[in-house]
Amino acid sequence: MKTSFKTCTLAAALILSALSAHASDGKSQQPHLRAYDLPDHDPIGEPPGDATPDRTVDITVRETGSGYMLFDPDALHIENGAVVRFRVTNSGKLDHTFFLGSFDEVTENRQWMQEHPDMTHDAANFISIPSGETGELIWKFSDVTNLEFACLVPGHRDAGCGGSSSCMITSPHPPDIERAPMSLMDRYHVLVHDVSALFGYDYNDTTPDWVHPFIHLILVLAPGLLIGVALYLVLRGILRLWSRPAKPVARMNHVRGLDAGLFSSVLRYTRRQQAQMIMLSLLALPILYLTLELPKQIVNNALESATFPVEVLGQSLDQVIFLLLLCGLYLLSISLNGLIKYTLNVFKGYTAERFLRRFRLLIYRRWRSDAEASEQSEIVPILAQEVEPIGGFAAEVLTLPVLQGGTLFTILLFMFIQDPILGAAALTVLPIQLILLPKLQRRVNTLSRIRIKEVRDLGRQLSEQLRERQGASSGLSAAGASFKALEQVRRRIFRLKFFIKALNNFLTALTPFLFYSLGGYFVIEGRITLGALVAVLAAHKDFSAPLKELFRYYQALEDTRIRYQEITTFFAGTPPRMEEQQSAGVHRLAIRRPPEHALSQT
């Protein structure tokens, strides 16, 4: 037993002696960690001693969810003879190092650390930074230009092989070297990087190539186009108001009790109801934000979190109870949101019907006071069909922009809070929609105006046939021509309307493509959480609905404005009776049945 123990001891001593002799060999000992002391070495600088640093450089080292390791910033400008304090913060989950040296020194020391991963270093140009801590290195630089700083932990510098990235940072040339002036394209790239940094995302050459055009499109091109479109619309509106001729006074009296403008007539009779509906619309917005935030909290804090139990209002809750609590809050929020929308829609229906009843009575009163009877038959489609869209629009004239615009703003705010770049991506296709859709809609409005005139012409022809008892062949030919004209107009309207709908659906579907690709990359990189991406996708599903409603409101506004003008100008060539001219206001109507011969004529 003693002999065996002595043999083991002797073997251990021989091994330690061999390792000591091997470590003393110049090829295997720690190489060039103090290379600045070697006489035959191109000096990178030296410790500053008591010199005061000229500048402080803050550097962050971290990892991404895909295993990407990087320093931020990744390029520095160092002046000759400058004393620089490097303050390196490790915000990642792994321990890192910071080594300052030439390219050859980085390569040699990296190889040495791979062979001796457990050895410690105390050189002045090397520091270790554990996870979550900050280290400092102060250095006085010489005139050497072949300079790098890198992480020497085994495997970290090679993390970029095969498309990944590394922890190596290379310093650029000293600023005293003359540089060629920047081209316009270089200035544009600098602008994109500055805008990206403003949004909290610093990308560089190690970022995948396909991300670069997305960043350019989302942060520069689309916002620039959106600003240009907004300025164009504002200037066009100002020019239209400036060049609009004064409204003739006679137009105000075509229908007693109605103003020349649609908005003024609606607000004249529904001011109180409009204020109440606006209050209900504003009340729905904070509840909407809760319905967007709670799914993210459920995914991040109830499903993926491991910190249980949690304290809520002094109560300790386990994971299942906390999940049920968040789900209950979500159910309550969507119930309140649905209740508010139901109440608002019912109130809108009451307001629309009340305004429609008054509108029909005013038109009927004007028709009864008409001195001419040649166009009495045209009042039927006016009272029965053409006034219906005006009554429905009267209830939405202020409520829909407030509710849908507020919904759009709330969803957009939620997206920007999750990630500013994804929030900006939601607006990428908006400039194209603002350019194309209004132009196409104006063509639809022109066709709608033609259709209204064709319907009135058809009614006039039928009335004349009943009055004059024309021959069957001539009457059938005239009616057939009117029917054909109406068919052609409606076909053109259908083609344009469905093309607008298809184009809008396609443009709206492009945004989720950006979310899945760029947002998925952000999740892999660790920039956002999976719950945030899921919440953004769900929010954009609701984001397209108010946007479509606002475009529909614009279309309804144009269509209703045309209908209102056609109706109010219908009596332009028919002077009212004397008692109508003497009437100074709108009185309670006493509707009497017209004589039998008038009924037979109509």
C-alpha cells in the first residue's frame, strides 16, 4: 500500500515537472499578452500611467437569440497618442473578455486561450467582464494602424462562421489620414443608419443582407413618401378652399330648412346626439388597448415565465391561477368593448332615422309647394332611395372618424411601444393607398353621378308615356335604351369597385409579410419577445379594419355629398309658391292627401 502511494506521488511529481518545463518553453507560454514590452515588436501603445484619459468610450458586448455575439459600437476612431478609457459593459448572459492588440496578437492569444482555457491573465491590455458587469481598460495609443480589440473566450470570435457573427471589433484608420469625400449614396447609407439608431436598432455589415432593404423601405422610403403625400393633400385642400367661388345665395333656398352643405345640415339637427356618440367612442379606446396588451402578458408572463408564484395585490398566485386571472381580465375587456360598440351602433341607428325623417319631410314640403307639376314623378325615387345613404351617413359624420381614427391611433401606438420598427412597418403601404385609392374612387363617383341622372331620365320617360300615351314601339325603344345605358354604367362601377377592393386587400396583406419576416428575425435575435410579436400580429389584424372603415368613410362622404347636391339642386328651376316664399322658417307640416287626378297622373 505504501509502495503504491509512493509510486503515485512520484508519477504526479514527474507530470507536474514536465508541465512546468513545457510552460517555460517559449512556444507554449502565454504569448505576447505584454507584447508592447518586447523590443522587436511594433508597439500598439502602453499603459498610461498617471495620464488623464482624453476620452471615454462606452462599449457593450452581448449575444442575440440566434447565437450572434457582437460589440457595440463595432468601429472606433483613435487619434495618435490619445489616452482612451474603454468602459465595457457585458449585457449578455455569457462571460466575455476584452483584448486590445494587433491582428497577429489577437490570433496568437486566441490560440493560446483555446489551449489553456482555465488560465488567468493580468495584462494591462486585457480585461475579463462577467455577465452583467462593467470593466474598464485605459490605454495610451501609438501610431500603429493594425489594431483590433476582440473577445478571446474560446469559440466567441468564431461565432460568425457560416453566417453567424463574432465578437471581434476592428478599429478603422486614424482620422488624420485623408479620406475621399463621401458620395451621395454613402451619405444616404449614413442617414439610414442614423435613423435606424434613432429607432433603437443598430445594424451593420454582419446583419443578414435581406434585412437591409427592409430597413431602408420601412424607415426612410415609406415615411418620406407618406410625408410627401400628406403635404400634397394639405396643399391641394388649401388651394381648393382658396379658389372656391362664393356660393350663390339662391342655392340656400332650394329646400327650405336645409343648408347648402351636408355637414352644416347634419350638425344643425343632430348636435346633441353627435356629442353623446363622440363620448362613447372615446370611452372605447382605453378598453381597446387592454384587449391588445393582455394577450402579450398572457404569453410572456403566464405561459413562458418561470418566476412563480407571483404577488398580485398582496396575494400569492401560482402559474395556473395567474393565467386564469389574466384570461378573465381579457374576457371582461372584450365584453365591455362589445357592449360599448353595441350601444353606440343602436344610438347611431336612432340618430340616422330621426335625421332621415326630417330630411324627407323637408323635401316633401318643398315638392308640395312646387308650382310646376311636370316633374312630380321624380320625387318617388328621391324620397324612397336617394335619401337613404344620406340618413345613414348623418349618424357617422363625426362618430366614425373619431372612433375608427382613434382605434387606428391606439393600435399604432401599441405597435410602436412593442417595437418602433414594426410600428413603422405598419405604415409602409399607407402612402400607396393614399395615392391610388382616392383617384380610383373619384372615377367611381363620376359614374355614380351618371347613374343617378340615367335613373331620373328613365323616370321622366315613363311619366311622359303615361301622360301622352305614346305608341308601344317608340316607348319600348326609349325604355330599352335607358335600360342598356344603366347596365353599362353599373358594369363599369362594379369593375372599379371590385378592383379597388382587391387592390386594398393585397396592399393590406403585404404588412403581415413584413411582420413575419422582420419581426421573426427580431425574435430570433432577442430584440423582442414572442408574445410581443404575437400581439403585434393580432393588433395589425384589427389595424386593417379601421383603415378600411376610414377609406369607406371617404367613399361614403363623396357619394353622399353628390347625392345631397343632386337633391338640393333638384328644385333649382322650379320656383316655390308665394306662401313658401313668405314663410320665414320651418313649421310643423300638415300633410294632406293630394287630389285624385294627381294620384292618377303619378
